[in-house]
Amino acid sequence: METFKASPAQIAQFQEDGFLFVRGLFDAEEMELLLNIGKHDQEKNANVHAARDAEGRESKLWLTSESRDDIYNAFVRSHRLASTMETVMDDEVYLYHYKMMVKEPKVGGAWEWHQDYGYWYRNDCLYPDMASVMIAVDRASKANGCLQVLRGSHKCGRIEHGTFGTQKGADPKRIKLLSEHLELVYCEMAPGDALFFHANLLHCSAPNESDDPRWTLICCYNTKHNPCRDLPGHGSYRHLEKWDDARIKEIGRRQWSSLQEG
């Protein structure tokens, strides 16, 4: 299988904007397998917890860094994700963690403006040289609470974070100031689209007021040169073995068949 490789123009765009869209990085079957497995994976469902926004609405997620022969690791370890991340970050990367995030129709809550490094800084990550990739498992739109980003905000440095609801978020006064100078981008995505984004990029999402759910898989990576505290779900450096992209379907078909039989 011929895998995706970021072009020099795309690398430059990531460095300038703090994010990079790659449309159609994964095909319909890959997304269908991931969505079906995510909905029927009782082991993962048992570990779901809800995060409340400032108005008390809930978004669901589970987070792990476990290494297993499953579809989640097939995505995390794929060349389309891991090798692209190494290209845009200009270093070897390893898995920090991955998480499935779900906003249920009508009740899914907002995520406050924040930087991922605003959280990870407190894990003693020395540098903000970290990044994530969001994969739209189903359609993400303004109506169901798609991601919003401030273009170029990764260049502003780390912003102070506090608590709003049960979530930590960036200083609202600083967000207001930055919003007056930086472009707000709504990251509407079709299933299979991917968004690579820097750990200092400011981002948020609105509540889901539509009739459609919003499922996203987010894979987070740290660079090898960036030391950090070794914590459950937020580990220090461990070499990440990359898998052939074809293993997403191979493992996904086997895992989905097993779930159906079980």
C-alpha cells in the first residue's frame, strides 16, 4: 500500500499555522470498522468517564496508552499517522496516549479553550514539542460541536490554565485578546479526515446541539528529545514500533468479527 507522505508545503503549513488538514487520509471501510468497534467494545465502554463543561453538560471519553493487537493501535502505529507526525515534528515520536471522544446528540458538552501543553506541562514535559492528530470517525460539523482553533496560536507560548466546570481551560482574558488578532477556524471534517495539530495550538469545541453524534479518535505523541514524568496514560519515552497501514483493516475485520460473535 502506498502511504501518505507530507509534502514540503504541508510541513511549512503545519509550522506556520500550528495545524494541518489531511482530507480523506482513511477510507470508508477503515472508519466503519473503527466506529463499529468503538460502539461495541464493552471493555473500553467500562472505562468511559464524563467531563462536564462550565454549564454542566457532559462529553464522554476514554484514554489509554496500552499496547495491544487492536484497531486503535493499528491507527496509532500506522505510517499515515506516526511517520507523518515525525515528519512535521522533525524527530522520532512515541505514543503519549490515545483517546476516543464522544459528543452525544443534544447533550454533548463543550470543551473550553485550552492548549494540550497547558495540561501536559504539569506532567513535567520539558518542551512543548508534542502534537496530536484528530481523526473524524463520523462527520464533525459546527452543529455537532466540531473542533475550533486559533490559527497560529501555537506561537504565543504556554497560556495559564484554570478550572471551568470540571475542565481545565486557558485564561479567558488571554483568549479574548488573542481572538482579536488571530483567525478562528472551524474544523469541519468528513469521516476519514485527519487534523494534525501542535500541543500549543489553542482549541475548543462547542456543545452538540444537533441530532448527530460526534465521534473522534485522537492520537497524541511526544518527541523523543522531550523528557517527561512517567505516568499512567502519559508515559515517558518508549520506542514506537510502526505497523504497515494495511493492518488497520486486517486487525479491524478480525476484532469486529470477534465482537459480533461475542
